Amino acid sequence: MSARRARRRPGENRERLIEAGLTEFGLFGFHGASTAAIAARADVPQPHVYANFANKQALFLETCAAATRIVITGEAPGSGELPTDRARAYSRSGAKALLADAERTVLQALAVVCAPQLTGDLLPLLVDFRDAFGESDFAEAYGAAGVAMIERALGRE
């Protein structure tokens, strides 16, 4: 008989799914990432994806919101609330990896901001991110292509 996993605290599966989404969406984008891979990376049964999020799009939007917060603040999602063993995992190298995942996720969000099913929710998030980041710093970090994607989604290009 296999050992039972300790019960997780409320909201922990959701946090794990968002953290796994940072990696999967960052590497493979909205269309390339699968909820099965995200669930596996989070060590969460796949039905829990849909218990926590209405659909893949909702998970992507929450992940993008977390990514923009991480890039702006440099803090892990839910930091201070993470269990001790997971908090230790966010060592200096872990924090760098998390930031890299967040930055890749922002790039992937910029790539799909004009997708009809995502624009309505994703565009305001990215405009707020650009404004918080600072337009010139945003242009330096994400280049002319990042700026152009937002401008195109806003109908200015």
C-alpha cells in the first residue's frame, strides 16, 4: 500500500498550479502548454486544475498576473505564506529561476495579446504592467516587438 500524501493547506494546489504555469507557459506559450503537464509539474491531479480554474485560459491569465507581479516586485507568489520546505527552495538560485520563468511568461503573454480569446483580459494586465514597469524600461526590456504587440492590441498600429 502506498503512503498517503499529507493534506495540503487551502489554496496550496492553486499556488502550485500557478507556479507550474510560470514554467510551462513560459517555455511553451499558451497554445503549447498543456494542463496535464502543468498538473504533473505541480504534483497535483489534473482534475484539480479545473477545480481551481474555469479553464486553461483562466489559469494562463492568473499565471500572467503572477508573472507581472514577480517581475515588478521580485517576490515569489504568496511569499511569506509558503511552507518552510518550499520557502527554502526559493534560495538565490531558485529566485533567479522563478524570475526567469516569470519573464518568459510575460514574453509569451505579449506574443498572444492579440489572440481574440485573450485580448479582453490580457491587454489591460499588460498595459498596467508596462505602466508600472515604466514605458522606457519596458521598451528596453521587451524591445520594439513587445511595445508593438501592445500597440497593435490597442489598435494603434
